[in-house]
Amino acid sequence: MREAGAIARLLLLRAAAKEWNVDVNQLDTKNGQVIQRDSSKKKDFGDLVETAKTLPIPKASEVKLKTDSSSI
């Protein structure tokens, strides 16, 4: 499940990068939005769906899973 979520997150980041014509490395996600660091640009995940549908699905090897140190 974590891998699927990471793939979806990367797809949304790439959709925003395409819409804003910026590098995906300038973007992050927070509270259901993609945000561009160092600017005030924000976009809800739902508003990126149409663009995301046009992009190729990222491969699992393209995502980095955050470690979860809170679960044992």
C-alpha cells in the first residue's frame, strides 16, 4: 500500500510540474495539495487528476518510500 501511495504522489507531483512548467524537485505535498517550495503556488490533488491521467504511471523503482520509525 505504501508503494501505491508513493506512486500516486509522484504522479501528482509530475502533473503539477507539467502544469506549472517547473522541475518536479521544486514541489512537495502537504494536506492534500501539491505545493511549490519558494512560492505561493498550491493546487489540490483533485485539481490535478485530469493532467495526471495523461501521464505515464511511474515505476515502483522511481519512488522512494519514507521510513516509518513510529511503527514497530
